[in-house]
Amino acid sequence: MNKKLYVGNLPYSSTEDELKEMFGKVGSVESVSIITDRFSGKSKGFGFVQMANEDDASKAISELSGQEIGGRKIIVSEARTEGERKGGGGFHSKGRGGFRGRRNSGGNNRE
């Protein structure tokens, strides 16, 4: 069964072909995808590599994480499923922001 890996801290100039070649030296690569900004089309500095099996994925993590590409040490780890990820950006109303009463401004509170 194939295994999806997260590859982070990529140089913005990295290409999918470069990643495929690098990971291909470790094991069989099913697919490579570098995530890009939908408006500019520029790389966001991370991507995903799908390895053919768990053994190749484990080998890729141990051998390639920390390797330098274009002056940057990449991070290689098992990709988390959508359910495992924590909420990222966006607006959340769980007790953040809003009015919380009077702030103490350095002792200017007079009664």
C-alpha cells in the first residue's frame, strides 16, 4: 500500500521533477506534488510525495529529512490525514477577540 509523505522547507525554486529524482533514489515514487498559491502560481515551499510502499516511505523519511536542497534543510515526515490536522487560519469564534471588559492601564483606575 502506498504512503504519502509531507516535504517541507523546500526552496521556492524546487520542481516536482527534482523531488521525484531525489526520492526515486530511495524507493519507488508514485506521485509528486508541490503546493502552489492559487493566484500567483508560486510555490508555497512544501509538497507531497507518494511512495509505493511503507518500507520506501520509512527509508525516505530517515535518509532525506534534514538533507539540504538549495541551501535549505528539508523536512520529510508522514503526511497527516485531513482528520488529524488541526484548524489553521481563518476566523474562529472560540473565545478569541471581542470585548472583555476594562483593561488595567497602569494604575489609572479611580474609584
